[in-house]
Amino acid sequence: MSNYNVTVIGGGPGGYVAAIRLAQLGMKVAIIEKYDVLGGTCLNVGCIPSKALLDVSEHYHNAEKRFTDFGIGVKGLSVDFGRMIARKGEVVKANVDGIAFLMKKNKIDVYNGLGSFVTKNKIAITNKAGEKQEIETEKVIIATGSKPTALPFLPIDKKRIITSTEALSLTEIPKNLIIIGAGIIGLELGSVYHRLGSKVTVVEFLDKVAPSMDEDLSRELLRVLKKDGIEFMLSTKVKGATVKGKEVTVTADNKAGEAIEIKGDYCLVAVGRSPYTQGLGLENIGITLDERKRIPVNDHLETSVSGIYAIGDVVRGAMLAHKAEEEGVLAAEIIAGQKPHINYNLIPGVCYTWPEAASVGATEQDLKSQGKAYKTGKVSFKASGRARASGDTDGFVKILADKETDEILGVHMIGPRAADMIIEGVVAMEFRASAEDISRMSHPHPTYTEAFKEACLSATDNRSLTM
Amino acid sequence: MADLKIPAVAESITEVTLSKFLVKDGDYVELDQPICEVETDKASQELPSPAAGKVKLVASEGDDLKVGALVATIDESAAAPAKEAKTEAPKAEEKKAEAPQKKAEAPKAEAKAPVAETKTSYATGSAPPAAQKILDEGGVANKDVKGTGVSGRITKADALEAIKNKASIGGAKKEAFSRGERVEKMSRLRKTVAERLVYSKNSTAMLTTFNEVDMTNINKIRAKYGDAFKKKYDVNLGMMSFFTKAVCLALEKYPAVNAYIDEGNIVYHDYCDISIAVSTPKGLVVPVIRNAESLSLAEIEKTVKSLAIKGRDGQLTMDDMTGGTFTISNGGVFGSLMSTPIINPPQSAILGMHKVQDRPMVIDGKIEIRPMMYLAVSYDHRIIDGKESVGFLVAIKDFLENPDKMLLGADPIDLLLEMI
């Protein structure tokens, strides 16, 4: 029986990063992955494939809707959806192959099969053919991730009523796509198919989109997406759905409480994700899940069983690949006796619509509820020369800073390349910069980042130079 | 032109060592801005600028300077650089002026940096992730690290340096068979300590008497009331307050121990100014708890704490350290089991505290494990007889072993009772 210092169960961005870090720290590591390829949701059916489709659909959208205005004539523009999906597959394959290479390079043993605790030091692995083997390990990191949440009254058939996983591998562009849930996943996939010509209707129970984001951001995002032509039915309570041939009928109660029907050819259920621990055998080692089916962990990401750690979507906190990665490194270093720390307040959130939306730190509603005295600096991209040149003038950068000390407490932006720009906010906040600190740093001209500086100037002393 | 000269820091001091300049030659300095740091016999202190202007440094770092010697001159006719001007331009103008000036200002930025560094802010002492990890792993608290980053932030380099310093205290690795040696100038403080100790040995008839004290009862009180004490007074109930109190009561019983010889006279004191020997990064200093006999336990603990912090930060002033009628030295904090302390002249006696260690003791014919401390009193036999010194030490022992007896002499326990 093979013997390891640490076994990582789950090969997603949390798990494989943890495995590499453990190997770097000189440990003998095994990683167990239920599917045939490593990479988890992020690489296979999440972040990476959705970005592949978001990027190409954005190109098409630009060619179709904006090129004329730019002075570019396009004739015979068409979508080869099969090629789009195939290219997405190539992107995914290149990425997962990269992970497989990294495992080899770091001498990490990869086991494909379902990992299950026999004892806290013995893991059984059952492969697809049903063959079983066992390995021994001193410590374990559970990184089994999450699955799309299904609503009890709305069974997923994976054909017409689908999750994000199926939405990334459709064989045709939906004519009428109904999306249940206006969270990040729903808005991103909605954008993809809207750009490719689907009529997209987003049905949301709450009265806003991207509900975890700053309210200003959420409002602007809704405004821009609506202007673009996506239909939103907010404060609408979905009650069920039926499939008849190629037609899906979603029944719901609208804002006024009246029963309505929404018809489409596909219905994407994007109401969130649930931790995935099925078949893990947690009961064999005495770990019980919390009320939201997550594995309880302490600040060191250790579970109630000493030597067993858990990271990523399967524990508390935002279900984000980059959060899982940080936790993977943290757990590995803790196991090695180091003392790393994660500032959970500074894990950025990003939405890859166009314009992109991104946030880090406290939202305005957070600060209000904490009763914190703050000031706001908000600058529109309309004032940015760079944004005017590229024709991306929707959106703004908003800085929230401590009223007394001027320390930046939150950064919220919606606009071109916001997903990449948010990192300036993260760095600033990790170093506890004040708004004035940022406004005294040279930002290259002309770039979108100038809006960040201008917002800081505006927060410092209301001295934006361009507004 | 204004001159910065070595001031008469204290009566007994004729010479100081210029340890460090705090400004660079040619800098523009403000009135009262610290120009340099000088070390005197007992403390280091900063010398402020007598005027605003451009500074020219005359003396060099490491110089021994007599009182009145020239350190630096300040050219008051030099104009203050525009950037340093404190007056704020009206907002509207500022906006216009700033934009075109941007490029011209850039080279000056460097000169401004050191000023920014010394500023403190909400972020002072905060460490970004890499630095924080290094500190946590090295077991160094952020407050013990001087951040050199913007506004006192702790940089990765600061953290690495802090860890290195900590390691070197614990014994830096030396090359095997090295025959290297290192010559360092004796600090003024070290020189003074050396002179005074030799003087004490040579000019007194010093000898030491020993005893031991059972700390059981003091430990009980500290365990029982420690938390409440800390809550009420925001200071730990340590051993120092009990020892100081016991010493004061014993001194009242044996006034000769609290006296000193002054040219054929013996000067007795109605008060107990207790010098406490404190080890600081720069060496041994002995700040004084004034009128310790009239202080409560909490007041003693607070005084000890503030003196220790001042000592650590090099902030002790002359006044903090002059005077003193009796000294307590605690070698126990370093693990000493027994020692013969040297009298701090012109005082006539010194108490040495030591490490508390569990030892088998015979109590009522049975062997019991008790927390024991050896006590030593070194005294000047010229004015203190053996009977007095031994009686004095036995009295201290008695008060400490039976703290309730301290009630009869003074009020400290009243405070404790108040809290019950």
C-alpha cells in the first residue's frame, strides 16, 4: 500500500495548487480526482470555458453591433457555434494538460477515482471500472468543490433544463433562453448567448442583480445589460418548469404576485452552487456538515478531525477559484508548520460581463451597517480619454475610504477591463494605502486605470482633475 | 547664523558622546527639530535646533564633546524650500498650479521621502502579507518592529531584519575555529557603569548576607487577585510591588540601611526612593521609584512598568535616574539562583532578588515542595552592622512569607481588600 505525507482529495484549483505547494515543501503527495482530468470545475466547466465563450462572443458582438460605428465594414458575418464550442474544448484541454504536466514535474501521484475515507489515515479510491485500491496518508486536504444547486421544484434534465455545465457545451444557440438566477454565473452565460443572438430572459427572486455586490455596481450592471437588450424579471418567484418537446415553460409569480408563464427552448438554472461531499465517507471519520452542507473548519482550515483539512468551495467563504487557491497554499504551509494568513476581506470578486464588474473590500451597504464613517470617490468612465477612444464609456470606479484616516476600505468598479484593474485595489488595501496615497502615484496615460486614480482623488478631497 | 552647542545637560556631566545625527549636512531644519542624539553618562537625548534654516554639521558622529562644544551651525538666512511650506494654498489655485508643476516636482520627490517615513499613521506597524508571515513565524510582534515603509509600514526587509536580530540575541552562528575579534568603542553609559562599580568596590566595606524566602503566600495572592488587579489597574500584579513594599517596611525598621555617609555625617532618609536595576538594550540603568513607601501596590507596578518601557526605548531622563536611597536588583529574571550584588553609591545597601525554584523544604517535620527564592543583601559595613543587615533581610523575608504582616505597617493590601 502506498504511503503519503499528504493526500489531496479533489483536483480543482484549490486541490492542485495545494498539492504543488506541498510538494515544493518537500512532502510526498497524492492527489485524487474523481474525473478523468484534473482542473475541477474551474478549468473544465467553469471559469476557463466560460471565458473562452465570453471572449469569442464579445468579438462577434463587436463585429455585429459596433464595427460599423468604428468604420469597419463587415460582410457575411456568421457564427460557427460548433467551432466555438470546439475551440472552447481546445482551450480547456490545453489547460488541463498543463496541470497534468505540473503534477508530473512536482512528482505528485495522481489517482483517478472517487476518494473515500476508510479511516482518517486510509483512503479508498474506486475508479470508473469499479476497481478499488487503498492508500495510507498522514494528513488529508479535502478539496472536493461544489456542484450547481438544483431547486427542489425544478428538476434538471440536462437537456432543456440545464446547469452552467451543460450551457457550456450546447449543440445549438438557444432561441429563447430563460435564466433563473441573476448571480454572476447567470449574468455571464446570459451575456454569451445574448451576444450570439438568443433572446435572454433573466428571472431573479431578489429585486437586484449580482446581489452580493455594492448596490451602485449592481444598479449600473442592471442598467447596462438592460440597455444591451437582456430582459430582466426581478422580484419574481419561480415555481416550476415543464418541458414539452423542445419547449420549456417556467411558471412563476411576478412582483405583483400574479402567476405568469415564461416560454423558451432552454432554461438555465443558475441559483448558486452547493458544496460537494458525496461519497467522501466523512461519516467514517466523524466529520459532520454544517447547515449549508459545508465542512466546518477553523482559522487554519483544519476540520474537527486533527490532520484533516478542507479548502475551497466545500468550506465557508466565497466560492471562487482564487479563494480556493489561496486556501490551498495556506493549508499546505500550515501543514509544513508555517504561519501564513489570508485576509478574506481582500478576496476580489469579478463578473465577466461587458463592461466587466469587480469589487474588493467593503461595500457601501457593509459600511453603513457597521456604522463606519466613510467618504466616497466616484468617477465615470465617460471622463476617461482611453474609454472614449475605445468606445467603452459605460461604468465607473467607486472608492470608499475611511473618513478620518483616508484608508481605502472598498473598491467597486464596472467598466472596461475592470476584472484586471481590481488588483490595484487589492494591492492598495493589502498595504493599507490611503486614497491620497494612490492619487499621488503616477498612472500611465491614457489607460483605464486613470479612472482609479481619479476616483481616489475624488475620495481624498473631492479633487478629481477630470470630473 | 545660530549655533547648536552641547548644553549643560546635568550638573555632574561635563562630556557627552555624539551618537547619531538625525539630519544631513545642508538640510533645511525647522526650529526645535531634533538635530542629533547625544549620549550622556546615564541617558541619551536629542538636541533640538535653536533656529530654522540650513544646517551645517561641524562635529562628527562618535565624537566626545565637552559641554559648550559646537555641534552644528544653522544659517537662518537660507530660505525654506517651497515644498516644506506649511501654509496651504487656496484650493482653486492649487488645482491650477499642480498640474503644470507635476514634471518639475518629480526630482524633488526623493528629498521628501525621509520626512514621510517618520510620520506615523493608522498604518504604522502594519505588515503586508509576506512581512506578516515572516514575523508570525519568527514569533516577533509587530509592535517590536520599526517599520521603514511609508508611514511606518513594516516591509519584508524590516521583518527579515527583525528576525535576524532576534536570532542573534539567541546566539548567532559563528564560524568554527574563528580567531576573529571585534573592537567597539565603550559607550558612555558602559564607561560610567564601569567607573561607578569599581568606585563602589574600592570605597566601601562591602559584604553580603543571604537568606531565602518561601513565595507560597505571595503566589497565592497573585493567583487569586491577579486578574481582578489587572482589570482594575491595567497592569499586572507582579512580584516587584510586594518586594518594594516589603523593603520599604524593613527600611523603616532599620533606618541605617536607608542612610548614606556624607563626609563624616550619616544622612538618614524619612522616605524610601527605591532604585530598580533595569536591563536595557544599551546597558544597565537604575531608574528610581520615588516615595515608594507611600505608594500602593498598583502605583508601584505602574511606575515599574513605565520606567521599564522608558528604559527599553532609551527615553529615561536624568531625573528618572538620579537619587535613590536603596536599590533592588532582580537577577532572577535572567535565571540567577544566587549572587552578590554591588552597592549603588552613595547608597549603603542593595537587595538581590533571584529565581523562584521549587525546592524540598522541611515544614513542621515534613518535606514539602515550596517555591523558594534566595535573597542577598550587600551592605556597607561602615555604617550597617551585621545585626542590622541580617535583621533587615529577615524582616523582608518575614513580610513576604506573611504578607498579612505588611498590613500592620502600611496600606497596600487595603487596596486588595477593596477589590474582594
